Amino acid sequence: MHNFTYHTKDNALLRAQRLADLLHCADHLAVSGSKDNARFIPVLVDIAADYAQALVNELDAGEVSVGKAAQGVCNG
């Protein structure tokens, strides 16, 4: 198990919670089966993908080395 420390200018936990909320909403719409609401699912997933990428970038940039095993993730 590796421990990592991050220093970020924004609240990474809040961004992760918003990401989870978007995915939950998309899942709820998909399960409901409503054809009227189905058009919103791709939009929610696209926004969630943007949040996920921003979160990864933020954590990657804010990672503080705590030992040899602590390395960042390269994501383009």
C-alpha cells in the first residue's frame, strides 16, 4: 500500500463528489427508461468525463513526493 499526499488549489474532494453526482444522475436517467430524458445522458457523461480529467490533472500536478514509490500519473 502506498500513501500519497496532494496539495491542490481547488477542493479535489468536492470535484470528486460532483463527478459521482453526475454519474449517479446519468445512471438514474438510464435506469428510468424515459426516452425524453435519454438525450441528457451523453451530456452528463461528457461533463463527468471533463470533471474526471480535471481531477486527475489536479491530483497529478499536486502530488507531493513522500518516498521512492510515489510517482505521478501521466495523462494527456
